[in-house]
Amino acid sequence: MREFDTELVRVLPDTARMDANGQLSVGGRPLAELASEFGTPLYVYDVATIRAACAAFRRGLAQYAGEASLIYAAKAYASVALFQLLAQEGLGIDCVSDGELFMAHYAGVPGERLVFHGNNKLESELEFALRIGVGRFVIDNLDEMELLAAMATREGKTASVWLRLNPGVEPHDTHAYRRTGQLDSKFGLPIETGDAERAVSFCQSCSALRLLGYHLHIGSQIFDLAPYREAIERAFVFAARMRDRYGVVPREFSPGGGLGVPYTPDDPVLDLTQAAAMLAEWVQAAARTWDLPLPRLFLEPGRSLVARAGLALYRVGTVKRIPGVRTYVAVDGGMADNIRPALYGARYVVLPGTFTERSAEQVTVVGKYCESGDVLVWEAWLPTPQRGDLVVVPVAGAYCLAMASNYNLALRPAVVAVEDGRVMLWQR
């Protein structure tokens, strides 16, 4: 088996290999074999890559002097089997809907390890979350807080809560749609407007809510960590002020998730261990500065755990050559299973399922759906494409299937996971 050059390794699963015939494999299984057995489009997850990412975060959090935990952001990709795998790795699950809560509960994740997020939690969702004993409700606004308090009181229960602070910090190295920490956002209780303090005061007067601590989430696909540091510092300034005014000392704190991953070989790469260690150190430093006890620290990675573990496999159908203009290569998937290029202008690379001696050709890889915006990769180099060729899009493990649709009444792709030569069907 041959390994890949350093740049391509950045976007491939840890176990990706190429045999002497140029055929790609992951987890000890040839991708062509998986595509033949399960059909295409097909999503393939490398379990070893997921486990390695969990271990990298744990090494970073080991630098924290207090207790620390990992919570997986289920919105990146949700499946029963994945939740069970992550629970085995010691993670909890961050959910944003009753569907994700139900799936995590069905997968056997203990309620204490579930965190319930969302800017508009429905009454039915809060009712279900109370019934299964969700460990932490993340209060996003004052309306929700009053609703949860009333429901918990009616049920004779006490809900443990974090307050999602809006720190007024905006990361600028990510798409505007992925920024959530600025004042003008639908997310969070703004510190600046006084809503965050009003929430603390309400919790102090309400026996149905137990305020455990504070939460932040400033955005997603972030490489420059400086905004995290600023947001953490602002949160601890607020925490110190709440201690002085109300006697509230946070026992728990989460700076959220959102760490970036490379989608193309020229994208930057974050060392997950170093990033986790830096976040931990900034929390420790802020606690020291404001003379607060070290809270239990929670990180909430999603994309950074599963994105690089996933590959999307497609078959080539139509090849349309417009001389002097462009060559369109249409595959049997597209925006119904990966909306990110159309939504964010996200960039990917595409690889042949088998590297051949055919000369390479620059092409545009498009989907089969009735939209001109259904483009997966604008500029790709492939061996002169032919109908039936297998092509592979790396870094497809996050926010592809999670945002998939049945546009044009398309069926959802199958999903398999591979580990040490074993194949596990995650979704049919």
C-alpha cells in the first residue's frame, strides 16, 4: 500500500491508502468495493479517524487543572451508531432538536451527558427533554428561560441550566453565516444589553432553575483562535461581576466549539491537541485573573471530530465538453446530499476512485439536480472522465448529510463506517 503526499493527507482519513493498482481504500476496504456493494452516492466514515480526533482533544484537555469533558455537536452529523461510538469514547451529545435528543436517548446516551441547545426550543421539545432528564439546558433568551421555568415548576422538577452569553465577539476568518458571537445575532443573551444579567437575576429567584454556569459559541470553521480568547475574557469579566452582585459563582463553563478543518490541501490545519490546550489555558488564566474557582470545562467539537473522517463517493454519468469553455462532469449526487458549496461557496477537492494512466483534465464536477448552482467542485483535475468512473470527495463527514434534503425527491445516500477491515452499515 502507498501513502499520500503531505498536502493530500490533510484532507484524507487517517487510514486512507492507495494500492499498487492506484485503487483507494479506507479502513482496510477498497472504496470501489464499497461502492459496488452499497451503491452511490455513498458516504464512508473511517472510525479510526474519529477515535484519533477524540484522543487529540483529550490530550489537550489533560493540561487543564480542573475537570474537563467533551460534548459532540450532533448538528455536524447525527446517527445512532455514531452516538454510540462517541459515548464509548466518553463523550456527551450536544443536541438542538427533539429529533437529536430522541436519537441520543435511543442510542443509550445517559441523560446527564446530554446538552440541549437552540434559539427557539419548542414547548414540546422542552417537555421531552425534561422527561428524559437532560443534564443541561442552554438558555438562549429570556422568553425561553421563563417558559422552561414554568414547565419545570409544573412538572415539579429542577432544570440545570447554562446561560448562553453573547459576548459581542465576531470572528472574521469564517463565512458570515457561520458567525454567532456578534451582538447582532439571533443567538445568545447579550452581555452588552443587560439580558445576560437579567437572566442571572431570574435564575437566582427561581427554584425551578439551577444555574450551573455559562456557555459561549462564537461561530464555526474558525482557524484564528484569538476571538476565543477575547470571548472567554469577556465571559469571566461578566462572571466576576455576577459574583459580586448576586453571589453567583459558575461551576461549569463552555467556550463552545467551532474549530476549523481543512477542506483543500492549501487550507490551514489546526492541531486539535494544541487548540484544546490553549482554550483550557485561557480559561484557567481568566479564572485566576478574576479570582474565580476553576469551573468544570466543556468543549463542544463537531466538525473537527467527524469532517475528515467522511468521504462522499459518486459515479460519473454525463460528461459535457464545451470547447474553449468548460467540461462538465455530472455525478449521481450533488446539492441534495451536500448543499455547502451552494450555501457557503465551500471548496472541496475531488479524487478519482482509482488513479489511472489516463491524462488529467481540468473539469467542473456538478450534481444531477435541477439548479445551475448544483456544483460540487468548480475546478478539479481528474483522469479523462468516463461514464461509470468512481470519484471521491474528501472531508464530507460534517454538515453534508446533516443538511441533506430530498430535493427532486432524491433518496438519501447510504452511510457505512469502516474499521480494521470491518464494514458497518450506519444508514441505508
